[in-house]
Amino acid sequence: MRRTKTVSALALSVSAALVLGACGGGGDGGGNDGAGLNSDSQTGAKGDNGDGTYNAPEVTPGGPVTITHDAPFTTYNNSAAAGNNFNNTLVLSSVLTHPFKIDDQLEILLNTDVMESAEVIQEDPQIVEYKIKEGVRWSDGEAWDCDDFYLSWLSRSGKIRDDNDEPLFVPASTSGAEDATFTCDDDLTGQLAFDESYADWKGEFEAVSMLPAHILEQESGVEDITTITNDSPLEDKQAVAEFWNEGWNGFTEELAPGSGPYTIDTFNPNESITLVRNPEWIGNPAGPESVTFQAIADASAQQSALQDQQVQVIQPQADNNVAEQLRALADQGIRYEAAEGITFEHLDLNMDNPLFQDPAVRQAFAACIDREDLVDKLVRGVNPEAQPLGSLLFTSTAEGYADRYEDVILGDPEAAMSILEEAGWTQGDDGVYEKDGERLSFSISHTSIPRRNETVALVQSHCADAGIEVTDDNDDQFLDERVSQGDYDVALFAWVGTPFHSSKVSLYTDGGGQNWSGWESPEASEQLAIVNGELDETARREALIAADEIYAEEVFSLPLFSVPNSWAYNESVDKVTYQGSDGVAWNVWEWEVTS
């Protein structure tokens, strides 16, 4: 859910954090709109001041709370390409503070707990000035200041290179940062100067990118990170990049302070991570005294843990049976909610596999898959109005959405066979097509969650009828280790959307930081470049539409369906809502928890 050139999400359009997709559906009444989804599931931030700014609100101190998610926390540096995913963002959004807060209604609010201001002070060329509030500190007592902004920009800029002109930092996202320069005027003031106008500048310094510069300086031996440029000695550049890329993997207490309402207390690899109130937090104290994130992959197991009062809040993957079970628990003080999701499941074809360099194979693979069958069996029990998704770049509710795969043959195995035979493929004795001695056989790689396991089983069945052999590559480490290396034939996973259109750029543009499948389309990349620099929203949307049409025609990827967000919680916690990029934990410090 957030690996990107900018990460995160919701209903404006689709985009960027690698995510396993927290979902579900239905409700226990209260706002159920008849479609199985709740119309009152979004409330906005309690700390919204009504003037475009945010402050953590005063809340009654409460006891501990435990939240489930479907995969464990893996890294404190969720901006690195090898680590960025939804389950890390879920934890870090309350540990690492940042200039802007995005609430569950996609309102982008200036975080005035830590910022005096952040504004465009010059339009041509565009310069954004950041003024940091005095007294903001990390949990280890060090200042949260301009050095941290500089490191965030530097790590994502692509400007620090070795003697072979290869980038030394390996970030998930470079959007915006690669076309800008950041300078510190003093400890509390910095300026981000863009080479060209950049519409989504408010998304530049997101929480997961705001890491402690003083820790990196300490561990790399570089005295002042703001002195590091591409002209610095190679050994200094290598030292800072090496620590940034690898030194924050997992959690080491002395290397991973908090700057937000919480800081990390304990970490049990592959199981759980617990946060406690940050004593140095400058804003109002968080509500829950501690927050534990418990990794439970199975949606039914999450439901059982909530019912047995082992946890207080769950956010299970979309599962028709679990949705029905949760709906039935209303009389036990459990509230189940769901909302239209901006997470979407898709199948990405790796162009490094010679099979997929044949357009006929890509078209036949799409043609053999019955997406209507997938939707009916996998998510209609959660959202009765669910339909196959027809776009890579827009959610179904976004302005600009249309079914751009309507001219691509889908769900027709006989048509798939005709496409292959016209391209010179012949059916072997085992029923699988072959050409030039190559069998039409490839794997779908994915993590082991029930919905994806069933997705692959259904696709195998569909495509067997078309003479295409699909094998199941089920790997719990797929999202953590392999997907960003392009180690797959076909990747099954989900992206989470953001309110920032530029988040699409690294996913699909030629050479993009998250274009792990090696897609190449100069025409689409040209359109996505417009999305980055154009300030007119209509023109940006038209460019996205043009790129979307190109990708559909090429069939580099097949979007399957939007995954409804779902969550449930017991009566010890007040109103819990869901924000696409940060899940239920987007405002956990605002919660009031009773024993």
C-alpha cells in the first residue's frame, strides 16, 4: 500500500504506496447506504482548525489499544525502495511528524504543531518556503529542524551519484525532489526551489521521508548533512547513502527516535510493534497511552481476536465471509464499517520476461481472465455494487474515470486462443500453447493472504481454458524483498491512491522509481511529465487520461477491482475511521480509549 515517487491515497485518483490493502465491507447500521458501505464512515480530523491548519486536539488520556494489520512492520525507513509499504506507513504515521496532515476526507492541512508556515513565495521559478516552529524535538531531545528537511530532499533527489554517475540513494520515490534544490537559510527555515512548476508540492515532505538527520550524521561520520552535495568526497557520499539505504532496517531503539505524538517502544520481528507517548512531543499528548500493532494475516483470525477482546481495532482484508461475521457482532458492542476504497488490485506484467514482449501474449492473458467472476467471488459480499476496475490511473469515483479496457477483450478464453493462434502459437499435446519451443507458462507472484490466494486459483482456472499455464508463486516476503527488484513474471498486489496526481509518475513512466516491470512508452511518459509540472487541474487530468488510454492499449497491466476499506472496533474506542494511505491509524493520537 504507500513504494512510489510519492506515496499514499484516496478518492481523487490512484497512486502510490505499496500496500496489501486493508479492506472489508458492510456495517452494523448507522449510515449503511444500502450498498453494504457506510455513508458516515469519514469524519475529518478532530484537530482541523477550520482554516486549513491542524493541531493535535486535547483528548482525555486513555489506556492502551491494539490494532491488527495483515503484515508485520519491517523498517523505520519506509522511504527506501526496498522497504516502502502500507504496513510500515501504518505504524510510522504517528511516529514521524511532517508539515501537512491528510485526513480521511483528503483535506490537506498545515500541521501547525510543528510548522509556522509552508507556502509558495515565488511562482516562476517556483520556490516554497518552510518555516519550522521553534521547540520541535525528537524523542531523544535533538531538534527537529531544517537538517531533517535537507536529508529528506537529498535522499529522494537522485543528485548524489558515484563515479559512474549512478545514484547512491535508493528511494521509493523521487517525484518533485529530483527536479528541485533544497537549501537551509537557518535552523528553522528552508527553501525548496523547483526547476519547473510542481503542482503537488504539499506532498513533498511526507511523514515517512522525515528521518532524523542527526542519527545519520552520527552513524555515517559526516558532521553536517547539509554540506553533502554531489561535489562532496565519494567516501562521504557513500557513507550517508549506505546508512540511509540499510541502517534503519527493522528497529534499533537508539537509531529510531520519534518526532510525532508517539515513539517506538518495543519491536517483536514478524509479530508486533508497540508505540508509547512521545515525552518530547510538542503538541497535545496522545489519547491512548500505548498503541500496539499486531500482525495477523488471516482476516478470520483478526475477527476472532476482536470478538475475544484480544484487540480493540481490526482492518481485515476484504473477505465476504468475514464481512458477514462482523456484521453479526453488533449486539456484542462491535461496530463494523466500510467505505469505498482507493486501494486497487492489479496484475503487472514484467517486460523482462520475453513472453510478454509479444503483444499477443499480453492480450491473450487479459482475454482469458474473467474479472466479473473475480469480483463476484471476492468482493461483492463486502460491496454488493462492486465492478471490475477499468483504469490504472483513476479510481472508479474520480473525475476522469472511464473504462479504458472496453476495447480490450476480457473474460473470453476462445478469443484468447484465437489471438494466440493468429500470432503463430500452437496448442501442444498437454493443451498449453507453445511457439518456437517456448511453452506459454508463467507464474503469478503474491503474498499469502486469502483473497490473493483465491485470485490466483481463479485466474489459473480461467486461463487453463485458453491454453495458458499459470503457476502460483506464493511468497510471504514478496512485497518486502522481491517486487522492487522486478523478481517476478506477473505481480499481484495493490496500490493505494493519494490526493497527489504526481504519485503516478514513478509507477509508470519510463525509468520511474517504481516501474519495476520495465514498461516503456515514450508517449505515456510524455503525458505523465505534464502531470508533474502543469498547474491547471483540467490539463493534468487530460494528460492522465491520455496516459491511461495508452497503458490500457498496451496491456502492460490489468486492473482487477477496487478493494473496499473495512474496519471494526469495540466500544472501548470512540469513532474510528479509515484514511487510505495510513489506514485506521491515521489519527490514532486523537482516539479516546476507555478500559
